[in-house]
Amino acid sequence: MKSSVIRQVVILGAIAIISIIAIQSYWVLKTWDLREQEFHRSVNIALRKVAENLSELNQSVLPLKNLVTRLSSNYYIVNMEDVIDAGQLEYFLQKEFEALAMNIDFEYAIFDCSSDEMVYGNYCSYSVEPKDNVELGKLPKYDQFTYYFGVKFPTKSSYLIGKMQLSIIFTIILFITIIFFVYAIFVILRQRRLSQMQKDFINNMTHEFKTPISTIKISADVFLGNESIQTDDRLRRYATIIKEQNQRLNNQVEKVLQLAKIERDSFKLSLEKIDLHELLMSTLQSVSLRVNEKNGSIKNDLRAANPIIKADKLHLSNIVYNLLDNAVKYCKEKPEITVETCEVEGQIKLTIKDRGIGIAKEHQSKVFNKFYRIPTGNVHNVKGFGLGLFYVKKICDAHNWKINLESEIDNGTSISIMIKR
């Protein structure tokens, strides 16, 4: 993944996280405010009903205004202008709160004008669990009334939180999701760093291989050019093997370097007009020697009327050679290869078929992945790095060509490339 893409993902992710947290925080606070307003209205209604019940029972007159006064978020004063009975007050308080489904703990106190202090009444709880960290018994007096009582709700915060359970659950899920997203970004950045280190190591290693490979090639040519080596069949065969295997190693190193350039987007196609049929015939001649050694056959059916295309000759030669090389390597006993060209809607369709071992359906979508090789257990009859088809796909994508693979087990493989002119 490119650095710019990762940077964009991180920036957009950070913006998304901040936005989500801001929106969720706003809705949680908004929900809290709504619940608190609802609580205040319910308490007002309940306390007014309590005052009316006490007034009706004592046949007294209630004040026309300032009946219920809120001194703090959880403390209320009710002006009665008459003597208050504690037993009646507690009964009516419980009755009215329960009528409004307010199962919340409360405590109350009655102001005694003779002693000028609040006389504590009782703490009424709806749960048997002990209340820790709850401050009880401190109900301040209110100097503007003579006969009044105060009601305080020590557990108001936990009561409102209980009413917001759904919002809290969603918030917790959201934060877990955010934590997972942040962790995923961290893993992506870490994997990218490790991947970059791996690429740097491979690039440096392959570059270091170039010098000894060149030295071995020169030495092998010197050996093969020596008259005493030419007259000795055994030494000539060994020298030839050294040169062939050195060339094979050089090809693999070049392929890794080319792929590294492709992944860095540092390579450029050198487009030129090419006779596709001429290029194919040249490549077929070089591959036919290997095919003949295995007593196989390689056929061509070049039917495209106008084989002139615009492409990078070097890379096109490489992908054709790679496809033919795979057809030879993955044959059953004798390679049977067919190369076809035809014109389809103004494009040239290049098809390379073989009658080899084929590819199972579950692997067909993966064979173009880098380093992917079809699992064969502990058997490794065919050597390779899993870079050939990955390279073919990358070059086709760079030319804006479409590549298609069709294969069946034991019936061979057919790879088609739609080449634009």
C-alpha cells in the first residue's frame, strides 16, 4: 500500500473518529439534559400533589406562587404555610412518586420554626443494597419560608444513568469499535513498516547478487572459450551447466528488481510499434528447444490480420516467455502448447493454451498474487518464487490490457490477453 494512501486513511480515520466522538458526546449530553428536565418536571408534579394532599387533609390554604422551589439539582423546598405532620408527609411522598413510576431513593426534612433548624425525617429507599458514597442528612434550610419541608434525592445521578442505559450501551460499543479501528490502523502501519524493511532487504540483496553473477558469467565464458575445455566433454558439460544456471539465477534477480520498480511505480513503459506475430515467432523458437527435449509440441494459429500493436517490447517479450515457460513446466508428461491470435472488436486477443495439469477453481483467483504458489504439500517438482503470473498481471495492467484465465484440473490452462492497439 502506498504511503499517500495510508496517510489519507489515517487522516480520514482521525477525522471520522473525532467527528463520531463529538456527535456521540453531544447526543449523550443532550439525552442527559432531557432526562434531567423530565426528572425536574416529574418531581414538581409529585411535590405539588403532595402539597395539595396535605393542604386538603389539614384544610389549609396553599400559597399562590413559589409553591415548589429548586435549590440545587437534587434538592427541593415546598412552601406549605402550615404545620406539617412527618408521618403524613412521608406517606404522600411515597404515594406520589410511585404514581409517577419514580422509584428513586429520597430523604426529607421539615423546618421547625421554633428551633430555626431542619428536623430530619427519614431516608426512603427502593433497594435493599447499601448506598456507598452517598452523603445523607444534610438538607439546608431556606430563610424565605416559615412552614416548609425539603426533599433531596441523593442517588439522582445513578437514577438518571439507569434511565440512559441504551445510550450508554451504544456509547460503549462505539468506543470499542473506535479502539478496534485505532488498533487496526496501528497494525497496518506496523505491517507496512515491516513490509518496507522486507522490500529494502530484498532489493539490496538482489543488487548485491548482480556482481557475483556477472563474475560467474565472465568466468563461465572464459572456460567455454578455452580449447582444452572444448575438447573435454565432461568439463564442457559442467561449464555449460554453470553458465545456464547462472543465467537462470540472473533472470530471477532481474525479475525481482523489475517487480520492485513496478511496485514503487518507478518504471516507465517504453512504448513502440511492434509486430506481435514476429515477436511471438521469435519467442516460440527459443522455447521450442525445451519443448522438443520433452518430446512435446508447440503450435501457432496467428489469425490476426493486422498484428501491429503499441507496447513495451521488453516487457511484452517477458510476459509471453513467462506464459510459455509455465506451459512447459506444468505439463503432464509431454507439453502440448498452442499460441493463437485473433481480432476482437478492434483489439488483438492473444491466447496461450496448454494441456497440462490445470489449476483448481479455488486457486484461479489467487495465482496472480505476489509469491502465491499452488499448494502441493511437501512435493516441489517445479521450482519458482510465485512471481511469474504476478509480473504478467502487473505488465498487463500497466498497458491497460485485460487478462483472463480459464483452467480445469487435468485438462490444461488457457490464458488470454486483450491487447489494445
